[in-house]
Amino acid sequence: MVVLSVSSVLGEGEQPESVSEALSHRLELTCSPGFRHMGGSQFGLGLLDDVIAPVSLGGAALVCLLCDIRRLVQDAEGELKSEKPRKSRRGEIRSKLKLADGKIYFIMCWVHEQPGEDWSSMAAVVNAEKGSAMEFAGNRGGTLRTKNRVEARGSNSNAGATMLGHRFVNGIA
């Protein structure tokens, strides 16, 4: 179930619109108090390296990786059937696993259809996001945090408004 809570795509109701959005939200999550004991921002940046490595290997490696993840989800469904948790909880978990299984299958099909030359540029996009996160962490001397709002500065909120979008800024995660 951890993969469903950390994944920006496999989680219920999660539909990031861009690579940047998916990465920034997950990086913020890994810097949160729940994961800070695992290394905080360094853990998050390590996870980005873990994304870059298989993406740079190409479609065949990604399909294998997705097959493995799908088998893990299907095994979790099997374990759920053998356990005796409360019926309401079992149904909730089962529906989340079924949803994740369907999403993984869809992603496998999508990966299989992509031209081979696209993977190096996708790895470069993730690497650029990592570089951006590292730059902001270094400049701010703090942890990584995303903000997705307009922040007003000064007395005139229109003149001082700054769109921060999916950028990494200093703050308490």
C-alpha cells in the first residue's frame, strides 16, 4: 500500500497534468515530516535518480519494471483474500488495488507505444527538474517545498503578486 500512497499516478484520484507537477508533489511529500527520518530532501533527490535510471534505459526496461510492479499489486490482492480484515476495509483496499492494477496496465501499454528515442529526452526532463530542486535547496539553505499558489508581497497585492507555480522554495515541509 505504500506504493499507492507515494505514487503520484497510482494513488486514488491523482492525475498530475505534467511531469513537473508529478515530481514536485512527490518531492514535497518525501520532504514532509512523515519521511524526514528517511533523509528528507536527500531522500527525495535520490528518488529522482531512481526515476531517471530506468527511464534512460528505455521502453523495454520500463515495461519490465511495470510488469514487476503490477505483479506486486496483484500479489497484494491475493494476500488480501487470504487475510480476514474488516469487510469495509477489505473492500476499500481491494478497490484501490484494482484501480492501481488498471492504471499500471494502461501505463504499460502507453510505454510500449512510445518511440525509443523519446526516453532519453524524458530522462533529461526529470534530470532538469532535479537540478531545479537542488538549485532552490542550495540557494535557500533549507528543505524543499512546493507552492502552488499566488503569494502577495508588499501593500499592493497586485504589484507584489508572484506566481510560484510548481517551483521549489525554502520552507518547512
